[in-house]
Amino acid sequence: MMSFNFQFLLPVGIILVGLFVASVGYEAIKNKRMRLMPINREEVLDGDAAVKAGKQTIAVGLVITAVGLIFLLLP
């Protein structure tokens, strides 16, 4: 019987979280609108402020994804 190796589960989860965070930043850049959640759901960034925050969010997401890849590729 084959057993599942759980050591790959955490890095794959980290990669998925990083990609999700990056997708939020991409949506903010594409729509030029970003909600600030969960702190204040009514406050919204528009225009250049949303694009700047979206770029920062994409950078954070890519760093998280890179950390997940490092954990996945290292034995």
C-alpha cells in the first residue's frame, strides 16, 4: 500500500497562498480599485494609489511564492 508523503503539503500551501495574494494585487492594478479589508471594509483606494498598493501586493505575493518554492525544492 502506498502512503502519501505529507512533507510537500506545507510548501504547496505556501505557494498557493502567495499566488492568491499576487492575484489580489493584479486585480487591484487591472481595476484601479482596491478595498482595504478586513480593517475597514468601506474604505477603498482608487486610481494611482490602488495601482501602487497593487504593485506592492504583487511583490509580497511573489516573495511568499518564492519562499514556498525554496521549501519545496530543498530536501
